Amino acid sequence: MGEKMKKTILSIAVLLFIFFSVIEAGDTTMDEKEMFSLEGLGNIYLSQEAKELLKQNGFVVTPGDKDEIYDVYAECKEYNQPIFVTTDAVLHASHIFFDYILRILEIEKLYDIAVKLTDRMLDLSIKQHNEAKDAEVKEAARLNIGFFAVARKEFNPEYEVGFGLANTVEKEISSIESHAGLEFRELLIYVENPNLMMTPYAYEDYSQYVPRGHYTRNEKFKRYFKALMWYGRIDFKLKPG
């Protein structure tokens, strides 16, 4: 079992322990003598300034040395220290659960589905191109091949693009891989409309293709992120402008 998995399981276990251990708070009003005789407080180092703030406000927050919330809770449990559950702890736990479920779903299921979808759409576009009699339809199918070829090369950099689209697709891939910022969409070069070329529709912000979050974990996640970002961001307006 990996270290990350152990930490995730520990996080869940500790949080469940907290949820089932927390009881309704009673009257928190107390004098200074009662405050500093609280069980467990003697095991916590507090500076004089922190003690004054505790006396003044009934609580005090001091800097910690832990990277994760569950590390704090685990240490408190180990030393039998009371635990103060804040709303951000619950939100953080929910985020951990969601992120874990999402990345397992993506790497074990959705990645393969996205690859199969890409291959299938490429095959259909090639078939349409080869069977088309009308020149305009044939060209539209060819450019569809280019669109799906970009995603295919993100999934498999060794994929060879045909139909006179190799250079165009390579320019798109280069912009994606270099996170080039706002640049002209190479696959729009076929549009014979000077006015359209002056609109935001003709440009893409390639800085958005920088993998982030759990998509930085390995190359497979990075490829999935960039391919799905391409599908999600490159639109085809019926009436651009």
C-alpha cells in the first residue's frame, strides 16, 4: 500500500472518529482559574502572549508545523488531546474524498473511454472523408480528422497524421505543449472570412493546458488532462463572432 493511500485511509479513519466523538457543546463561560486548569492544556506549550489571548478571547490560534489536517488530528488522538473540529476540516475531507474518487475513476475508466471515443471519431471522420463526393463536405471531414488527431497525438505522441494535416496538427500540439498563451487557432486557417480572423473566436489561450492538481501525478494523467482540455475548450460556433 502506497504512502498516499495510507494517509488517505488515516484521514478517513480519524475524521470518522471525530464525527462520532463530537458532542454538543455546553456553556463555555469560565474564569481564568478554570481555563488554565483544563485537562490537557498543561501538555500544550503556550507563550505568554498566547495565554493572554486565550484569557481575553476564550481561544487562541498559533502557527503549526504540520502539512495536513489529518496529521494534527492524528497527533491529538495519540496524545489524548481534545480536538476542535472546524468547518474547513470537513470541507477539506470532502475535497480529499472527491479528488480520490475522481482520479481513480479517470485513470481506471474514463481514460480508456476517452481514447476509444477519439479513435472512433477519427475512424468515422476518415470514412466520411473517403466517401464524400462533394468537395466542401470532403474538406469539412478532413478538418474533423485534424481536430481529433490533436487529441490522438496527446494520447499517443507517436501517432502519424495524414491527409495533409501533419504540420497544422503539429502547430496545435506545439502550442499546447509550450503553454504558449493566446495564439491563433491553426485549424481555423480554412475559414475564408477576414472579419472572423479579427474576433476572439480565432484565438485560443494555450496557457490553460498546464496540468494541475492530481493531473500532475504521472504522464498518463497529464496526457488525459491535455486531451480533455482540448475537447472542452475548442468549440465550433454555428455563427462565430
